[in-house]
Amino acid sequence: MAFFAQRLPWFLFGLFAGAIVDRVDRRMLVMAVDLLRAAILSILAATIALELVNLTVIYGVMFLLGTAETVADNASSSLVPVAVPKEGLGTANARLYGTMMVTNQLAGPPIGAFLFGVGALYPFGFNAICFAVAVAIVAKIELPPRVDLAEAKPSVRQEVIEGLRWLWTNPPVRTLAIMITAFNITFGAAFSIWVLYARENLGLSELGYGLLLAAFAVGGVIGSAAYGSLERRFAYATLLRVGLIIETLTHLALALTRSPYFAAVVIATFGAHAIVWGTTSTTVRQRAVPDALLGRVTSVYLIGGVGALALGALLGGAIAGRWGILAPFWFAFAGSILILSLTWRSIAYVARAADTEEVPASRA
């Protein structure tokens, strides 16, 4: 329920969050939302300290944090192409993804576990402090002024429709959105039962499962560090195609193996792929979408990603319950082959969208 409460705002407010991001100063918006998140987490820590916390408080906090996340994630992503020269977008995105991998997957969990062992309120209080520090850091970013902010704006509803229309009538960006959504369904199906797979198929303990997650994070860090070199050597189309092949073969390899060591190598490779592919697709989108529409188009991508993962998780659970733990991986493998075969030729067209400042809309 807590996970659901945190994800629900994406479906309720995601499109409107994109319109807000395109309307206001994105840097100030990130700062305001992070201050709000710091306040929400401080209140949660206070309720824990005063022994007033209950499920209603937890669900309410998660819903508010999820609502803030719909704005903050979008605005933060939309800041990058404004702050970074076009030729440096790939490297910047790779460094950001790598940083998130280190903090979320490697450093965050043990720090959180240690703080929780000291006292249940401390992880949330520490998180609030981190948001406050983030505000101070973002405040130092210098950006060129956005000349369109002073212009008269249509209603938020009209702006949402405008963003959806632009996305739908732009074949490369539309195809990329559909591709990401489809592959997130197969990924969500396989990895929704990842804990059960690790324990029942690989025979791992809690420590072994943690090391497996660490292997994924290490692979992600390697992918982040290598991205600059890969971007210089290979075309975006090549990076996208090779990445999707790796993802497809990952599902097959995990379905066939019972060796935790081989699985660790596979998942580390997948972690590197996740960073490289995510960086490439994000860079293509940022370079192809006009700045005035970036928040609204990004919101569709984020909603599609979150929704696809949720749908994939439901499918994975149902498939595993009916046909066993390995069945979701076979489903993901077959689905990935189908999606890859349908999108293989269009990947080159999608990648070329990054070569122009703005891709002309087309109803083709």
C-alpha cells in the first residue's frame, strides 16, 4: 500500500506536473519541491519520535512524497539540457545516472540500515537534511533566462493537450516512448519476483541477495564511467540496439542458470546496460524535444515507465504463481524478442532525432 500510495500521484498528476515544469523557473521549482520534501520527512520523523506514527500517516507521507516526485524528477531532468551544452549531454546524463546508482544502490541501503538500527526516526531525519543540502546546491546553479516565461500562457489543460499532440505527431520521439514502455513491461515482469528468484532458484541468503544487488550497482557505475568513450566510438543507434540485445539475453541467461556467480556477472552486465541505454535514450529525447515542451513530453515518458513497471509486476506475479519462478523470465525473453524485432529498423530513425535541434512533426 505504501508503494502504491507513492506511485499513484504519477497517474493523477504526472501530465499536469509536466505542464507546470514548462511554465515556471525549473531551478526554483526544484528548490521549492525539495524544501517541501524536507518538511514532509521532518514531520514523519517527528511523529516517530513522539510515537504518533501509524499507517495513515505513512500512507499520507508516501502520497505527498510521490506527488512532489512527479514535479521534482521532471524538473530536474529538464534542467540538464539547459545547463549543459548539447555536445556534453551524454556525459552529463551518464554521470547523473552513475551518481544515483552509487547513492541509491550502494551507499544508501547500508547507511539507511545503520541509521534505522540506531533509531527508527533517524533515516527519515537524515533524508530531510539531504533534501535541504540539495536545495543549497541547486541554488548555486546558474542558468540562462527563459524568455518564454513572461509570455501569456493558455490553460494548463490546453498545454497538456499540446504536449501530447506534439509527442504523438513526432514519429521518432513517439516510437522511443512506446519502446521504453514496452520493454519496461517485460523488465517489470521478470524482476518483480527477483527476491524469490534469488532465494529459491539461486539459493542465496539475505547477504547473498544484497551482494547480487551490489553487482548490479557496480555494473551501473562501470557503465557510467565508460559512457563518454562509448558515445565517441559508436552511434546512438548502435548503443540502443546492442543494449536491447543485452537486455533480451539477460532474461534468457537468468532463466537458464542456477549459478549465483554467473547470475552476478549477468546482472552486473545488465547494470552497465541499464545506465548506457538509459543515458542514450534520455539524451536523444533531450536533444530532440524543444525546451518549451520538454517538461510535458518528459512527463509522458515518466508515466509510461512507472505504469509499465507496475503492469509488468502484476503480470510477473500472476505468471510466477501459475507456472513457477522462472516463467516470468521466459515471458520477458519472448516479449523482448518480439519488441526488438518490431522496432529494430526504426531504432536508426529514433537515434537520428538527436542530430537536429527540433524534429519536424509529422502524422506519418
